[in-house]
Amino acid sequence: NAGVMQNPRHLVRRRGQEARLRCSPMKGHSHVYWYRQLPEEGLKFMVYLQKENIIDESGMPKERFSAEFPKEGPSILRIQQVVRGDSAAYFCASSPPRQGHTEAFFGQGTRLTVV
Amino acid sequence: AQTVTQSQPEMSVQEAETVTLSCTYDTSESNYYLFWYKQPPSRQMILVIRQEAYKQQNATENRFSVNFQKAAKSFSLKISDSQLGDTAMYFCAFILYGSYQLTFGKGTKLSVIP
């Protein structure tokens, strides 16, 4: 049973480009969480999704950021018109239904660098 | 809002010795979970240990144990017989029962010295 898979591991974008980060949850997991880790900081919650539904996006910046978790395929975190301040590590976690974070597993993260 | 504080940005320990990492948190709720995560240079977030607030017994996982003081809102991690592979960032995290938002501290960078 593969763990949570995130790709790419590293992503470099120029200012103004779009960044797409992918997360494939563990088999049997239908809940996905995205977190952002700025340098020298702990992880900060961004968004919680279930299949085809955004449950809580209270941690997402209001502009340029969006997330989806379609019925088929991985969850996608999309950042449009990236700026230098978006440079960070983005982590995805997944959990089975009804277990929440008490049974959540993290991926290895995607390090986004905006140049 | 809940907060998690790790007051030790960096610590070091000799191999085979014992080290304790501190964590305090603030909440007005009574039902919650506490976690310690390890983040080695690979950046993978690895769950080390978990504590349910309603359990008085401190959680243990092999060389890792916690000292959970609910009244003091303290949740320290003790690593016994430290190994070189324990070198990593360690994050304390909190989540309310029934919630899905983990709140993390800023981390403690632990170095195990041969």
C-alpha cells in the first residue's frame, strides 16, 4: 500500500506563472488536507477536501489559490500568477473516512521556488 | 484559537543519551489530541507519537515517550538512547476532537552528536 504521493518534489516557477501541485492519497483514503510550510515555520492548514467537495478552505489565501479533489485522479493545489512569497513547501495529508487527522498520513511535500 | 509553542529552537544531544523536547499549548477545550511529528532532511513528516487528552496514561512508542500534563497544558517528548537517525526537526501539533485542522508549533531542530 503506497503512501501519500506528491509530485513534483521540486518545482521552480517564474513570477507570474502557474504552479500545479498534485497529491495522490493512500488507497482507501477519501479525505485530503493541504498544508503550507514557510521557512523556519511549522505547517499551516490551507484546505480540507473530500471527493468532489471542498469542506474547509479557511486557510487558503483568497486570491490566486484554488484546490480540487475530483472523483477520479489526484488532488490538485493550483497557484496562479505566483509571487516570491509563495515559495514554500506544500504538504498533503490523507485520511480514511471518519478518522480525520488521528489517522492521517503526510506526503513528502512539494518545494515550490519562485524566481 | 489554539496555539502551540515550542520554546527550544535548537537542541543537541550525545548519541545514546536522553533528551527532552518541550511543548506547551493553549486551548479552552477539554477533548483533543496531541502529536509529535519528526521531519528529517528528506522533509517527510513522520508521526512519532500521539496522545489523547482524555487518557491520563502517557503514550510511549519504543524509545519515545511523552510527559502529558493536562492542567499545565504541557506535552514534552522524551527520546531515550538517542540515535544518529533521530537528527531532525520535531514538531508538536494539536487538534480538537472532531476537527480536522492541525495546529503546529514552529519546531525544534534536534542534532544527535556521535
